[in-house]
Amino acid sequence: MFDRVAFVGFGLIGSSLARIMIRDGLAGHISVTARTQATLDTVTRLELADSVTLDATEAVRDADLIMICTPLGAYGAVAKEIGPHLKDGAIVSDVGSAKQIVSREIVPHMPDGVHVVPGHPVAGTENSGPEAGFAELFMGRNCILTPDDGVAEQAIEKISALWKAAGMSVEMMSAHHHDQVLAITSHLPQLIAYTIVDTAEQLGEDLKHEVIKYSAGGFRDFTRIAASDPTMWRDIYLENSDALLDILGRFNEDLTHMRRAIRRGDGDTLHEVFTRTRAIRRGIIDAKQDKLEDQKT
Amino acid sequence: MFDRVAFVGFGLIGSSLARIMIRDGLAGHISVTARTQATLDTVTRLELADSVTLDATEAVRDADLIMICTPLGAYGAVAKEIGPHLKDGAIVSDVGSAKQIVSREIVPHMPDGVHVVPGHPVAGTENSGPEAGFAELFMGRNCILTPDDGVAEQAIEKISALWKAAGMSVEMMSAHHHDQVLAITSHLPQLIAYTIVDTAEQLGEDLKHEVIKYSAGGFRDFTRIAASDPTMWRDIYLENSDALLDILGRFNEDLTHMRRAIRRGDGDTLHEVFTRTRAIRRGIIDAKQDKLEDQKT
């Protein structure tokens, strides 16, 4: 599919994609560049690349596809560094969880003749790093592409085919709309999970010990979510702050509404909300975004 | 273990416990009473009881153990109804998620010679009803007993042995302390999950459709939690409102702190919190309250 692929950054997502490329023979040569030698050593040990280098400009030279898999906060610096070294006709894509940032931070540094196709494979675990990756990560999930108007159709098709090979359904939408949808489905839930676990973390030691012990309820799910990579998530919140602050405002209103109902002993309001929320769950199961077997906590 | 057991209410927890009693031969006779004939028909079809009746007083007659498995809101009425019909020496226990309510709503209606041992098996799924139960539900989880001072040691021992037979570790604590711990580990996470899913539910139809479609992130976990039984949870919030409102206040402060950091672009604060929360997850895995295999979302 590609003669030469360069990964800039190589964590859970990048290494999972590389595993697929190797499994299915989608790339003639895979080069990986990362910020630390330790990461590169791991990549070599796992045999996930044909070449590794700390020098991003060397990694991207002659590459047909450059896949940026760093945290969002590194996008500007990476683009500025690699831009002048890209081959004419190369495709630059990424896997970040916010998409308006690509037009803002990457596109301005790209030479003419380079195609930018921003992508977001909506999949993940709370584990990070190249060892956490696995080829089945993307199976049955959605990948959202947000190319600007005027990007070559052929480049979009190639990125689309790549993610389909990974087992994903591929959808197009505007970067702005993507950032709104993800603020609700991903960024807010993640922030809430971090916050509630931190609220527990700051309790007295005795109580904290018991919180851990009796965490079989919903709290356990929150702690799993809240174990995700801090740098990745910090960057998401900084980059998608507008959409997130908007939805956070709505959530706060709704939570205050619930709190008021609890304080007043208004069981009807509580019951009404709790009944309504079941419908969304049903929709998700119908949309096959979750398996029935996952339901047992 | 018991000659005659009566279940008052028979949902996920009650029916799971009955399955264990049948599997291990822990009860000579199981009688079930429930609010509707439809539930009793299901119980009969599933062969989970030796007798079923809509008349609670009939179900509890001559029972050695009366297990109250109704939503918390029914406790007072149930206790008042069955109290005069209990055998001398009978043990009354329950499985509710709030425990101070037992002294308030059940104990006053109990005749002398009846032993009240409140219990809370900390386990569950978001499914409800007798068909949702299964014998392995309690395996490896904790059960908290909160008997008042002066309750016969022998009665506590029998309830303890029952939950141990179900595969649980049994712990004692005061009802007040239980309600504090569970407000954090269970009641608040559940409320947050309900609220965030409802926030999404109230979005415009277009956006809602996409929220369902791209729910692979944290949101999916929240919808699973938010599909739980509305009546059960309404009653928990009404009954444990003091502890919940206290922890909700703390959570609100912490969320405002995060929101402020996002609005100001304060990445250091975000990163610090996101790093701290990983420690709690580690504690939970160490405490074996979750399996590593569960970690993949």
C-alpha cells in the first residue's frame, strides 16, 4: 500500500497500526522516530520497524506516508521540523483526538505538493507506549477523517483504505464538528473520571484505603479510565478547550439539577432522568459499539 | 444452613443468592414473595423457589432467614407488614446499598427475639430482575455487614457464612461508615454517569446520533453504568443523601478547579492531577478488585 512509512511518535496507537502494517504487508519500509532512545530500543526489541532514529528529518525522508502519533502538544514543533524534508506527493496524517489543531499547527508548515489528511481512529485503552499496542485494537471501531476542502481525493482514499484494513469504519466530517462530538463522547467523560478519582485520592488515608477495597461499583470503571496517559490528555484539554468548556457548562447545570433533586428528596425527577438514560445505552448496543458480554461489571 | 429461607423482593441480587443456595443446598425450602405476579411467574419458570406468593406474610411464616431484596424505598412498609409474622429467633437481613436505613426503617418493626443483620454484597451489574442473576456474581467481592451493637453473634455468623459460601470476603463496619464509603465508591460515580449520559441525551438529534456512533471512548462505560435500575438508584440517593451531598460538594470543587485550569491553559495543573490518579488505579489492581484483562476498553 505504501513503499515507505514514517511514524513520528510511537505509542499505543502508532505501534498498533505498525503491527497491522507488518501483519498485512502494507508498508515496504517502516521507519520510527521518537523522543527518547529508550522508546527506540523498545521498538527495535519488538521488531516493529525497519529503521529507528532520534532524527525526525531522517525518518521522514523519502516517506510516502508520515503518520504523526505524538501528543497534540508536539504537533507544531514536529511539523516545523519535518516540513522542509518531505517528499513531493507525500501524505501526512495523524491519529490525534482533537482535529482543528491540524489546520492550525501542521498545515502551515507543509510545502506545496504534500497532502494532509487528519485522522482519528476512535479506539484505545488506558495503557500507553509501544508495548501496549496490539493489532486488534481498531477492529469494529470508527475512524474519523477531517481533510480540509481541496485535499486530493487520492490521498484521502489511501488513508481511508489503511484504516479499513485495520478493521475500522471510516467516516468524514469537519474538524470543528469532530471536536464537538468528541468533547462529549470522550473528553468530558475522561475529565470527569480523572476528577472523581482525584476527589477520592484526596480523602483521608483511612477512607482512601476503603475506597480502594470497596471499589467494585462504578468507581472501578472510573479508575481504569483515569489511568490513561497524562500528557496525551493534558494536550487534548488544552487544544479542544472551547468545545469542552461548552459541554462542561451543560454538564454542570445538569449535575446541579440532580443535586437539587437529591437535597429536596424529589424522587420523581431522579427516576425520570435515570429512566431516560437507559435509551442511550440501548442505542449504543444497537449501534454495535459495545458487546452485550461487556455489560457485566 | 437454613431450614426455610424467604426472599422479599427478588431481583439481580436476590435471585443470584437463591441460585447459590440451590446449587450448594443451603436452604431446605425457599419461598419468594414479590410485588407482581409477573415476577413470581418468572421465578417459577426459572425454578428458583419452592413456593411463591404475593402475600409477604405468608412467605415469611416459619422462615429462619428473611432476606429483604427490595429497593430501599420499600423497607419501611415491608418491615411493618412482615414484623408481626416472624418466627422467634428468625434472622432478618438485606442486601441494600445504604445501611443506616435499616436501623431507621426495619428495626423498629421487629419483634423481640428476631435478629437483624444488615448486609451489603458489593457486587452487581447494570441488569436487573430475576433473569439477570447468576451464581458467580459475588465471587471475589466484598460483603459488608453492619449489625448494631448487641445483635446475637450467632446470627451474624450465619449471615457471614452465607456470603462466604457465595465467594465473598466479609467485613464489619458501622452503618454510618458504610454509607460514607459507598457514597464515594458507588453512589457518586453512578450519579455522575447518569448525569453525563443525560447531558448527551438532551443534545440535538443529529449530535446525539453521532454521540452514540462514536462512543468507543469513556462515554461507553458511562452508558453501561447509567443503564442500571432507576428505582433502586432513586431510593439510594434519597436514603443516603447526607453522605452523597457531602462528597458531591467536594467533587464539584475539584471539577471547578479543573475547569479553571482548562480555561487558563494551565497544563501543569492538569498533568499533575492526571498523574496522581494513576496511583489509585494501581492500588485497586493490587487489591485484586479488578483484573488486568479488564483493562482493555
